[in-house]
Amino acid sequence: MASVTFYFDVGSPYAYLAAERMDALVARPVRWQPVLLGGLFRLTGRSSWALGDYRRRQAGMAEIERRARSYGLPPVRWPDPWPSDYLLAMRAVTFAFGFGLAEETGREFAFRAFRDAFQRGSDLSIPARLYEAAGAVGLDRAEVAAATENPGVKAALRDATQAAYELGVFGVPTFAVGDELFWGDDRLEDAAGHLSKRAAA
């Protein structure tokens, strides 16, 4: 039976859109794997579409807003600035998905972070806002703050990002169904269909 892994960074609006739709489309438990999108960019020599050309950025943001409407999600509220530095947030999410915590805690925190960022316009690069999101799902704010400086947490995020890159992941969201990779929010249906075919085979 094929495993399903969701590679994500809470600073990615496309990953947010995918996270909101995944449970309805993928009829199997999905392993959520935090990775640092900025780290993937460095490894691949790429950069974010949201940086650089203004018209491309505006078109991309409008497309995300359009998709959110078509999916029945709340209107997108963009953090200001966006994008910003999500390293601290992804260390916190990495901590929430391991280090003695239940995986469900990680998912709750990731969902809260996604929604704070793209439904409430919260800048998660601001530590107080990040820790507020953590506290909202029952995590100890001081413990999360300490975890973001923990060498083990830092190494776990670096290692996960490197491992994802070595598997062929170059952006988020990426869905791995067995050894098949599907990149992009618009490939979620393809990933779900591929999974169904494998289950029926």
C-alpha cells in the first residue's frame, strides 16, 4: 500500500490551499513533512516567484485569491510583508511534529499557522505572533520559543529539507505517493487519482 507524504512550508500560500483540501481528496492518512522552502531554493538555485518581477507577483497573488474563492475558502488576507523569513516558524512546526509530541499536535499547529498567515494576515516571522499561534493549539509558548533555538530541532529541519531535495522535491506543496512526486496545489487531484489507481491495482 502506497504511503502519502505532504511536503510543506507554512509560508507558502499554495501549500495552505493544498492543506485545506487534502482531507477531502486523499482517503488515507497523510504524513506531513515540514521542510524549509528557502532551503530548497538554495539547494536548487531557484527563487520565489513572489520576489522580483512585480507583475508576475501580482498575477500570482491574484491566482491564489481566485483559487481560494473557487475552493470555498475564506478570502486571502496577505501578511505584510509577504513573503518574509519563515525559518523560525518552520523550526517551531518541526518541533510540533516530533520531539515527543503527537503528530496530530503538529497538524493542528500547522493548520493554525497557515490560517493565521493567509486568512488573518499574520506575519509569522514576528516571534510573538508565531508563539500566539502555538498557544492557541495548546502548546507551551516558552517551550516552543526554546525549541526554535534547540540544535536538535535545527538539525531535524535541515536534514528533512536535504532529504526531500535528494528525493526530487524542489518546491512546496509536493505530494509523494510511493515514489511518485506531484508538485503544486493544482496536482493534488492527480496525486489522489494516482493513489486510487494504486489501491485498486
